[in-house]
Amino acid sequence: MKYYSTHDKNHRVSLQQAVVHGLAPDNGLYMPESIPKLSDRFFKTLPDKNFKEISLEVAKNLIGNDIPEVELQRIIDHTIQFDAPLVEVESNIFSLELFHGPTLAFKDFGARFLSGLLGYFAKQQSKEITILVATSGDTGSAVANAFFNVAGTRVIVLYPSGKVSEAQEKQFTTLGGNITALEVSGTFDDCQRLVKQAFLDRELKKSLFLTSANSINIARLIPQSFYYFGAYAQLKQNDKPVVVCVPSGNFGNLTAGLMAKKMGLPIDAFVAATNANDIVPEYLRTQQFKVRASKQTISNAMDVGNPSNFVRMLELFGNDFQKLSAQIFGSTFSDEATKEAMRLVDSNSNYIMDPHGAVGYLGLKEFLKTHSDFTGIFLETAHPAKFADVVEDAIQKQIEIPDRLKEFMKGEKKSILISTDFDEFRLLLPTLIT
Ligand SMILES: *Cc1c(COP(=O)(O)O)cnc(C)c1O
């Protein structure tokens, strides 16, 4: 399989180049040159397959022969170490729980698949691969844990001091080994600027093999399509049309769902649900794509003012607004509505949602008001304990903290404090690489 840049269809590269570089040299995003349909036999036997078997078939379909099948099998085994169960919350309303990974959010899928692929490509070159990642919380923890002890790789996490939760911070500052945390006395935007500047710095590029692990990497998107198939398999016999609601920020998760549909998965509609950062729902209403500064909300992993995967969504519909808006419904919710949904679902169904999943639940309910013949699935993207303060405030009771999160909390935080000055960062970086 070749991958092309969304800025230039004639710029085509191998899987290795797409994954190692992340972004195309013209700043476009990589897309597979074709998205083949899976066979009828695959779909007929889908309900009998386990999650790893499903994932391998889907991965082969998107990757082809670019890496040997035994290696792909190994990477799938490393990625799919946990389930994504479908739980019925109300009659005909299902939660797809994507938080059973080591850092309790769906980003574990993408980060683990990426680390498997980069680990494989690292063996074919002499230099250690240095992965720079700026984080406001979830991405840093998923990436750090996925790459921990992966030979030939080194991860540098930059995060804004005092602006991530303690649980998030512990997940990337306590590992040690090939994981280094840089605590920046500034904002998330400062962290992102430092990373971007490092990629533009010629001296650094010459001496280090730098790559990024942010969500535009195609290797993070591919595994996110696996669980749409997994969800469908768990529905078993279903004769109703299916809608999936995706709580969204950068729209990688929704894009992966659209790719699953292109591969033949019978999903009849998608809902793009957002918090107050409603750039895409507004586009679906008005056909105007207006980038804005992000607004802070209680579903903070979706506080995105310029959704980076939007161009991929357009690409999947051949840049045709009519086709896109016929399949994707937009909806947007305030923090107040989100808290009220968490409270109601807990008291009526005894099911605790995190604030991101709650936005997904609300989007699904809104769609079903006018489409009552559908079966609905919403993606529950994080464990509620990851946002314990907000959730406990909404449902007015204490929630249980999973053991794997408690383990992280016991670890000792180790970080290097730096300023927002690029020269300081530039001089420090080579000393961190062994
Ligand atoms: C990153 C994240 C999202 C947003 O996903 P996108 O693919 O960026 O749309 C939603 N929920 C949680 C918990 C996240 O960490």
C-alpha cells in the first residue's frame, strides 16, 4: 500500500516513510491510496471472530504487504492487550468502552500500534528514533506507556507545568528508562511551539532522528478502525440500521469510523458530537469551516479549535459537502448539559460516564429523537476515574479508582523543569539521548 499527501495526490510514499515522518513534506496528511472493501466471507464470519483476529484482517487490508505478516501479527498482539466491550446502557443504546487500556483512554490503541510499527522500523536503522510529543494530558500518557522499553526509541514528553491532572502527570513522569518528561513553565501552546521549532531546526535534524507521535500520524488512525468492526461483531443479529456517535476533538476517531465504513462495515450514519468547540457541527450546518481559538470545557481532550483530521474527512467524501453532510450529523453540547447527562444516566441506568462519553451519549440521544428505528452506539473514550473531580461533582458520589491508575499514583514523579525558551530546549535535547 502507498500513502499519498492530502496536498498532492502525486506525492506517494511507503508505509515506513508515512509513519516515520508523520506529516508529508508539503504539510499534507497521509492517506492510504485505496481503501479496499473486505470480503463477504469476512463479514459473514465477523460475529465468530475475536478482537485480535478482526484487527489483523482490517490491518492487512489497509497496510498490504509493507511489513511481513508475522511482524504485523506481533504488532497486533502488542496493541490489542485489552478488550473494547459493548455495554447496553439503555434499550437500544450501547456504550463502546475504549478505556480498558493501560492509560484508561482510547489513545492507547493508536499509541501502541504506532510504537509497534516504529519499533519495527527502528531495527532497520542505526540511529535511535527520538519521539517528541507535546501534551495537554492524555496523549503524553498513552505515548509514554506504549513506547516504554521499546528498543531503539526514546520519548521526550513536553507538558505545561501545573496544567495537567495529577493522574495524567504520574502516567508519564514515573516510568523512567527511555521516557523523559520535560515540565515546561508555560502553556500547552508553548510546548507545541517548542516541538514544532525542533523539527524545523537543521542542526537538530542532522544530529538526531526526530519524529512526532501526534494524532496526524496514519499509524494512530489505522488501529482506531479495528474497534468499529469489533463493536459491530458484538451486536450479533441486528436488523436495524446502525448509527455511531463519536465525541470529537481532532476528529481522528470519527475519520477511522468513516474508513471502516469504506471497508464495507454497514454503519448507516455517524454523529459528530462536540463540546462548545463546535467547528465541525457548524460546518455541517453552514458549509463554512471557521477555525477559532479553543475554549476550555470539562471534556478537555476535545478542546480543539482547528481539528486536524478534518481534511481527511473531506478527502474520504471526495471533497463533496452534500455527500459528507448526508452521512454525518453534527451536534454540540454545553458543560451544563454534559453534567446533567452524567447525573441522569447514573441515576436511571446505574452507568457512570466520563465527560467525553457523556457528550457522545447526548449526541446519540439527539439523533435518535428523529430516527427512532436505529440502533445506537456511542464511543466511551475515557474511564470516568481519569476525570474524577468533574464526574464526582456531577453525580454527587465517589467513584472507584481502577488498580492500574492507583499503581501509577504510587510512583515517584521525575521531570526536568525548563522555560519556554527554544535555545534552552535545543541545547538540552542532545544531552538526553544516549
Ligand atoms: C483525544 C480524545 C478525544 C477526541 O478524539 P479525536 O480523535 O481527537 O476526535 C475524545 N475523548 C478523549 C477522552 C480523548 O482523550
